[in-house]
Amino acid sequence: MKNLKSIALALVVVFATATASAQTKKVDATASTINWVGKKVTGQHNGTVNLKAGTLIFKGDKLAGGTFTVDMTSLTATDLTGEYQGKLNGHLKSEDFFGTEKFPTATLVFKTIATKSKTLYTVTADLTIKDKTNPVTFDITVNGNTATTAFNVDRTKYDIKYGSGSFFDNLGDKAISNEFELAVALKF
């Protein structure tokens, strides 16, 4: 009986230590960047969108979780200026694309994390855009107080079908790629 109590106490101490070692680090939204690239038959556009809030969770020095909220109302093209930039920004924020008036934020929540090396992880996360949630998988590199990743998102999975050759015929040189690219640099 004494040994059973000792074992139980040891398990409680181990569990408490493991739980206590989880550390949540707040991401600095103003020092972090999200760049996007959207391609079409005749070229591409690129720009930025701002991180509203985010956290990364570590157990010891290993990445164990993450949650992020993106301010979709901050979506802007950086390859254009003036009237053309205003028109593209307005169209991207319209119901044809991200509908930012009705859906002002997007979220990303890490679900599974596999360690590939000391600083490299493969993450599967739930990405929610326009109240539609789908899994995305990407590699993320964590070095000190920074983390970087790049991955593609299929916009049609989030009911963003404008100009998609998968849904509309005879688009010709007006067709827009179903996928857009994201490059993320986080500071925490």
C-alpha cells in the first residue's frame, strides 16, 4: 500500500511538472508580418494583412500549440498605388472575395504538431475564413523568438469562387488561381 501511494504521488508530481512546463508566448502582432500573393493568368498581385492577436505554446523548448486571429479588414495590395490599389482592395474586401464587413477576422488554430528537427515542425491547423473551417498543413521554423512559415490556401474551400476556372467557363485571361500564397513571420 505504501508503494502504491508513492507511485501515485510520483505520477502527480510528474504530471504537475509536465503541465507546469507548458508556456504560452504572446505573439507581437505589430512586429509580425503576413504577406500574400494571388496569381491570375496575366500576372499576380501581392500585399499584406495584419495579425490581430496570436499565441504560441511551448512545452520546454518544443512547439506544442498556437492560435491566431487575422484582421481581414487590414487586407491591402502593396503592388499597386492610388486608384488601382483602392479598387483592388475594395474588391478583395467585397463579398466576391473575403467579405470583410461580415467576416472581419480569420483564425488559425494548431491541431497537431510533428517535430521534424530541433527547429522545424509540421503543423496541421484549422483555418477559418468566412465561417468555413478547413485543415491546412505546413512546416514552421522556430528560432529563438521568431517563427516563419509559408503555405498555400485553396480559396474555393472557403466559398471564394470569383474568377475561378474550376467554377466558371470562358474566363480566358480573367481566370484567377484557386490558391493564394501566404508567407508569415512571427515575433514573440
